[in-house]
Amino acid sequence: MEWNIQLDWQALVREAIKRRKENKLSQKHLAAIAGVNHLGVIKFEKMQENIELKTIFAILRVLGLLKRK
């Protein structure tokens, strides 16, 4: 099975930052709620490539951008 998924990564990160700020969450507070380290949030918001997918998913779930099944 082949998947062809396109994702606007920059738009997703911008929306995540917007939601974090709207909810008045610091990066450290978001990290604590998501169960990731502060550096993970920094890497995500700077769109760095060396970030674990589980960190991205945890951040997106907290911000309501990814639903858990």
C-alpha cells in the first residue's frame, strides 16, 4: 500500500503556536501538559527536523489539532 499525504507543515506549526498563545500557555507549561520536554516544544515551534513524531503528536493533541482514537 502506498500513501500520498501532503501536509502544510508551516501552517500547522503556525496554528499550534497561535493556539498555545490564545490559551496563554508558555512553552514550558505546554511541554508539561503534553508530557514532553521543553526542548521538544522549542524544536517543534522552530520547525526543526530532528524531533520525534511522538513529541509532535503529543503537542498537537494538547492543542486540539490531533484527535486520539
